[in-house]
Amino acid sequence: MTVGDLDLDACSREPIHRPGSIQPHGMLLAFSGSDAGAPLIQASANAAPALSLPLAQALGQPLERALHPQIATAVRSFLAAGPVPSRPVPVILTELPGAGRHQLLAHAVDGAAGDRVVILELERLDGLETDLLDHVYPRMREALERLDALNAPTDLLSCAAQEVRALTGFDRVLIYRFDADWHGTVVAEDGNGRLPSYMDLRFPASDIPTQARELYRLNRQRLIPNAGYAPVPLVALPPVPEGAPPLDLSFSVLRSVSPVHVQYMRNMETASSMSVSILLHGALWGLVSCHHHEPKAVSYAVRSACDLIAQILSVRIAAVEDRRDAEHRIALQAIQARLLAAMAQADPFIAGLTEHPDDLLRFANASGAAVVFERRCTLVGDTPTEEQVRGLVDWLAAQGEPEQFETDSLPALYPAAADFEGKAAGLLAIAVSKLHASYVLWFRPEVVRTVRWGGDPRKPLARDGRGQGQGLSPRASFETWKETVRHRALPWTAAERDTAAALRHAVIGIVLRKAEELAALSRELARSNKELESFSYSVSHDLRAPFRHIVGYAELLQELESDRLSDTGKRYLNVIVDAANSAGTLVDNLLHFSQMGRSELTPVSVDMNTLVAEVRETLAPDTAGRAIEWDIAPLPTVRGDPVMMRLVLQNLLSNAIKYSRNREPARIAVGCEDRPTETIFFVRDNGVGFNQAYEKKLFGVFQRLHRNEEFEGIGIGLANVRRAVDRHGGRTWADGRLDKGAIFYFTLPKAGTAKPDLRDLDE
């Protein structure tokens, strides 16, 4: 594959650990087995100096016959000492006739046929005699002592870059850190000025594809002495099984380099490079990346010393980061404890989260927060509007109600957030109920920042004059390229995410405990209500006849004795008749209220548009001669008991007509709002309204907020509304202002979300 054939997708798929070739500064031999009789199955085309036979004849021969005698002796002793490790280890320094001094390294890999393959690599040491372990050790000891004396991360990184350059002699040494998206930033640098500085520059994740990062994690050392080398192919013992992959060279020190990486080095004007991986808790944290303007070789001993420096550096960095993370988690757990203590004392318990707004915001280092529990929404700090928060909650619920959700770029996932990204470009949300769409949400504002890239990351492909691809160009120029990053907030840390999850579990525990308490109360209340309904039904039924008798005999007395009654007596009889009629009406309504709790629900599909039209026609006598402007929005078909739904609409529309009688014109609206789990209906009027402080009294039996002289009624209509809606598993509430009108709401749950009808519970 040539450079001109490459593209980014091919780069990301390239099997770089099986290149089928090596770099020419050494030789490679592969044996199928780990004993002296193991046959030679592959060798690099330049391996003749290490063999006792010509390459073509050596393939297939056992180790002792194939290898040069002095190498065979050393390898036999090495194999006899124990299992061959999976990482290269030094075996011997040897002088090969006509080829110079070499370091022999060995490791084992799994072969294509399931066997164990021992790989021997002879790395040329010409000119590197002073870079062997006895010369390197004093310098390495001094480097470790310097690192041990430092604590600040920036000082540690700078010192590591300086010590690696002192050991290797490279023109420039960079320490390169990966972020969560695998973009890398140069966080430390040491150089002699021959190559440009890349300090603080950022490089895109595409520079180091996924499979390359995995190799950096597995094999911590990588050397390319000369980017202009010609690859040396591996020659295999025929016949090669059809479809068999090339030899796995993941841990080879001589493994050939991807042509993409060669082009990358040329664009950087570096002829040689070396990298050492920095791992934290087994994950790739960054790289020590070394560059030289001319070809440059580095011995295995020096590379191992640099690897040790990188490991010491990783241990020190991990200690610093772990300590900071632990301190952060302890602080967050203290805040969590205070929030939970406040919840334990608050009524309702969820209000405890917002009673200490500073703690709620500090818990996630947020600028704003919202608590949405059942239908209440409480905002803290700098937040979107309540309407925007409710829309966001509906969107979260539509995602399948995730237990936890976090993003530092909410507009990219929820386009409507673009309207409030100045307050909430970042979102951390936890679901705190399994029964309702209830969440605690934390917000972070957009942070506009400038990122300095090492070249334009958006132009990876070079083109010719006809627009045809000329090959991958990681960037022809590495001059600073600035980008303004928008629509993003500061990311949420792992500690913040984890403690938010812990808070969620704690709150869920409280919610479930409260639910159990409410369930017990509901059962007790159901029994009491059933007994009360039975009593009310009996009393109401028994009182109907006496009141009718009173009215009947009073009217007979008026008819038979009117001539002998004084005006005062007649007035008294009229009062008796009116009072008895009112009492009879009251008893009838009470009987109806009791019957509603005892009757069976008959849910069917109910067209709410048709039902509203029928109720309006029934109420036509009450609207005769009135100027009423009706605004009836399109309504859905719902599942419910048609008799009870008619009662609900009749009571709400009748009240709207009654309490707006002093308005010219009266305005009455009926509408709905669709939610993921329920449909919200409302009836709005511009009548006399009510004091919102008394909203809870409205739906009680015989509760009235206006005098009988102003508006007739006995105060049982809204109680019937609530009972009918409750029987359907819905909710009722009202909003109003004195002399500004009122809005009455009721909800009907959608299929599969209805609450159980507790009417018949008696256990």
C-alpha cells in the first residue's frame, strides 16, 4: 500500500500490529515453539548474518541448526531457564561476522495455528556502545532523584522531559496528554531550538487512531531511527495457510511503521522519533514523544531507562490526581450528607434539596439547578425558565427515562437548548422517582474558549490540481491554528458524576420509603372512605323522605290556610319551604357524591371534542342572553368513563359560566397539553378568580370561597371533579387570581401509566 492510496478511514482500519515487515536496523527470526527443536517459520529478508544456513534452507530447520552457533547457544540457555515472556527481554550482546555488534531480544506471541511463537530480534548497536546499561545507570539514578524531589505536576512533567532529552540526546522531547475525546495537548517540552516548540498546542484524535492508541497501551516503547527507511519484508516458511494473518508484531522493537505515520513525520520535518507511553491505572494517559532532525538510533538500555522515568512519572501523577479526586469526593459527600439531612426534616421531603441552595449548587459545581418532582418545579441559581426546564424534562423522559444523564454540549443533543445555552450548555441530571418524570438537574453555562491546534485539524487529505487525492497529509503545516470553541460547558468530573449517582440512590430510597408509607395510609384511608361512603349513602337516602314531607306539608298548609295566615306566617312558611328544598338538594348531591365512589368505572374511548359540545348544549339555558367568547382547542380521544368525564366537564364549564357572569364579554377556553405519560386538560375563564392561597380548599366537599348571595351553589361540584379524575388515576389543581380569572386543570394518564383505583381496597 502506497502513501498515495491512503485515506483516514483506511488509516483507522490498518492492521498496524501485523505489517509483514520490519525496520532495517535489525533482524527478526520467528520459531514455532519454545525449545531447541523449534523450527524456524519466519525471518526477515536481511537475517542471513544470524543464520548458519542460507535463508531459504534455514526455514523449517530446528533452532540449533538454523541459528549461528554462538547465538544458538545463548538462545538454548535462555529457553531452558523458563517460559518466554510476552514482552521483549535482553538475551545477549553478540558480534555477528560482517554485521557488527547486536543486542539480542526475545519474546513470545500466540501463533495463527494456536501455537506459541518465539520471536528473536537482533538490534544493531553500532556507535551505541556508550548507551549500554552500565553507562546509563548513573544518569538514570540522578534523573529519578530529581523527580523524587518534586511534587507539583507541572514541575514533574517538565523535569521528565528534560531528563529524557538528557538521556537520549533528541532535539525535542514533548509530553503529550490525552483528553476524554482523545485529542492530545502538549503539557511539557524540552528542546535545543533546532525544532519548533509545540508547547500548549493541541492535536486531534485522528493523529493517533484507535488501534495505534491500543498499541501504545500494550507496548510502551517505540523507536523509529530513520523515517526514510525501506521496510524489510518477512519471509515465511511455505506453504502459508490460506487466510492466515501476518505475524503479530505488537511487542516487536523492530516492527515496521505505518506509511501514514512516516508521512506524518516528514510533514513535521523529523527524521527520527521515539515514544514512551504514560499509563495511569492501566489506561493510556499520554506519551513522552521524542523527535530529531536527523536519523538517530537509541539503544534498548536507554529506551528502558526512559520507560522507567515514564513509569515513575505515571505513579507520581496518579498519586497527585488520586489525592485531588479523593479530596473532591470527600467534600461532595459532606454536601450530600447535609442535603439528605435537610430532606429528612423537610415536608415535603424533596423541598429539603432547595432549602440550602448554595449546597445544591456546590454539589455539582453548577451555576444553576432545578428540582422537578411530580408537577412542582423549583429553580435555584441561574437557570432556564420553568417552561424551558419542563420541556427539557419531557425530552429526558422521552429518552427512555435514563437514571443519569450528563453532557457538556446540550445543544448538540437537544436543539431547543440553543435558546438558553448561556445558562445551560452543560447538564447533569438524575431521575429521582420511578413513578413520575421527576429529576434533579444541574446546569453549567456555555464557556467560550480558544484552542490552539498544531495545524488545521480539518484538512487531513492533500489534493492535486484536479481534486484527486494525493495521499494522507496529517497536516502539511504545524503552525499554530486557533479555533474558537462554542456551545460547550466545562465537563463534569468523574467525582461529580459518581456522587450524583450516589445522591440519586439515596433519594430513590427516601421516595420508596415515602411511597410505602403513603400506600399504608392509602389503604387505611380507603377503608375509612368506604365506611364513610356507606354511612353517607345511608344517611342521605334516609333523609330524602323527611325533607320531601316537610316541603309537601308546608305547601299544603300554604294552600289550605293562606287566608288565615298573617304576612309574617306566610313569610315563615316560604323560608321553611326554601330551606327544606335546599337541604333536599344538598342530600341529593351528597348521595350522588357517595354513589360516584361506589360505582364501577367503564372505560371506553371518549372523544373529548364531542363531549365538550354536548355539555355546552346542555348548559345552553345558563348562557342565554350572555355574551360569551368560546375558545375550544382540538382535543384528543382518551380512555375513560364517559359518564364521569361528562360530569367533570359539566362542573368545570358550569363554574366558568357562573363565575364569569359579571364580565362583558365572558371568555372561556378549553384546551389540552400532551405529555409523555399523561394528557393535561384545562378550562380557563376571565371571571372573578380566587385567592391562590386557598387553592387546596377548592376541591373539598362543601368548600366555597364566595358567599351564597354572590354566587349560588353548595360546594360539592369540584369535589365531584376531583373524585372522578382520581378514579381515573389523574390529578387536579387550579391557578387563580382575584378578579383576574381562573384555570382549572385535570389530567388523564396514558395507557399503561394509570394509577391503581384504590376505591375497593379494604385490607
